[in-house]
Amino acid sequence: MAQESPKNSAAEIPVTSNGQLEDSHEHSFNRDLKHSLPVELGLSETKITSHGFDSTKEGVVEAGPFPGKGGRAQQKSGPVVLADEVKNPAMEKLELVRRWSLNTYKCTRQIISEKLGRGSRTVDLELEAQIDILRDNKKKYENILRLAQTLSTQLFQMVHTQRQLGDAFADLSLKSLELHEEFGYNAETQKLLAKNGETLLGAINFFIASVNTLVNKTIEDTLLTVKQYESARIEYDAYRTDLEELNLGPRDANTLPKIEQSQQLFQVHKEKYDKMRNDVSIKLKFLEENKVKVLHNQLVLFHNAIAAYFAGNQKQLEQTLKQFHIKLKTPGADAPSWLEEQ
């Protein structure tokens, strides 16, 4: 009688009728396998799963973190997915350059077409006339400003000469006994003329400062808005021309999206053009009111000061400066004393 070979208890794996392992024995087998491995090796937990005999799948060995003493459960790491909102700064700059280049090309083409007489341009006759008048007046005001500055320079030199001449007469009056009175009269006259000249010089310089502010700040600011308006007008006409060309062409699946996009861009630039035109109209209105007020006061000042000076009316000349709240600066008055500097 043949003897049965001794069986190892670890190799006994009971199987159910359908060819599957019993859960209790499978759990016991995995537990014995884990206890048989040393903890110090830090190996991962191993689980052996057996499928049915009629299955075509092979056995699967699943590896996981071994829950040793003091061990930490490792988190599963997956692929990093970038959100769509994250954009590359270089691509954004490239897109801005592309849009700027396209806009510059369209505007340049529109300008060349207008100069060659091939393209049409939008014209606001009333507004364009006001702008032309403003530019012409600016040139005339600049000429008045330049002449007034020349007059101020020449008057300053004359006052300086009169002051020196008065000092020379006063010195000779003390040294020449025979002509003491004559030199004294001339010294007083030159000093009086120099004083009146300084008063007139203050009035002229105040006139120059006010006109300079009007021309180089107020009018220049309005003309800057006019330049922005003209740029908006060119962009508006450029995109209007593009939309008209697309509308004259065929309408199919390829051209309809382009027409819709061109319509949107045209509407954006139309709103910008209307806004700039309204801004220019408002600024021109306020500029005209401010210009009349400023020039009225300055022209009255200039006339009264010149008339009083050449009439020799010192009191009227001083009264004119007080009327316009003009304070003359005494030479060296702005310089602090040595006590203030300490």
C-alpha cells in the first residue's frame, strides 16, 4: 500500500465547488505570508489573488505600502494637470504684438489710400472747421507770445541801462560842484524811469505767463485730444473699409465667421470714435470760454500798463498792477538771509 506523502499545512488551499478560494482561508494565507516576512526589510504588502480554473487571466500580485510600526501611509501621486486658465506670458505678449501689427497695417493702408484718393474718410464738417480755427489761432497766439517775450527782453535791458545811467549821474552830481543840480535832476529822472520800467516789466511778464499757459498747456491739451480723435477716426475708417469689402464678397461657411468678427471689431472702433468726437466737442467748448475770459483780462492789463507808462502816470501804472493782483519781485528778495540759512 503506497503511503501518502506528508502535506505541508501552508500548501493546503481549500477550493470551493466553483473553483474559487474560500475568503477565510485566503485571508489566513495572506496573514501567514506577512508574518513570515521581516518587518525590517520595509517591503510592501503583498496580496495574492487567485482566479477560477476556467479563467484565462493570470494570478495578480498587488503591491501596497507595508503597515509597519511607525510607518506612514503613502499618498498616491497622479499626473499633474494644468488648468486652462494658466496662460503663458510669452504667448500673451506675442498675441498683443500680433494684434498691434495687424491694427498698424490696417491704419497705414487706410492713410495711404486717403492720400492717394482711393479710400473714403469720415468727415465731421462742423468739428473739422473748429479744429482748423483752433490750430490757426494757436499759431497766431504763439507769434504774440514770441513778440511779447522780445519786448520784455528789450525793456529789461533798457531798465538796466537806465539804472546804471542814473547811478552814473548821481556820482557825477557829488563830484561836479558846478553841475551838481543838472546831474542830480538827470539822476532822479533815470531812476524814476527805471522804477516805472520795472513796474511795466512786471505787467508784461504776467501777460506772457498767462498767454503761455493758455497756448502751451490749455490749447496743447485740447490738441492732444484732437490727435487721439484723429487716430480713432482712422481706425474706424480702416475697419469700416474691411467690413464693406467682406460684405461685397461671397457669403459661405468660410466667410461668415470673418464677417461676424469684422462686424464686432467695427462696432468697437465706432464706439471709440463716437466717444472721442464727443470729448473733442466738449473740450473745444470749454476752451473757447476759458480763452475769452483769460485773454480779456490780459489784454486790458497790457493796454492799461503800456498807456500809463508812456503817459508818465506812475500812480495809474501802480494801480493797474494792484487791480490784477500783481506783486513785483524785489531783486534779491527771494534769497534767504544768512540767519535763515543757519
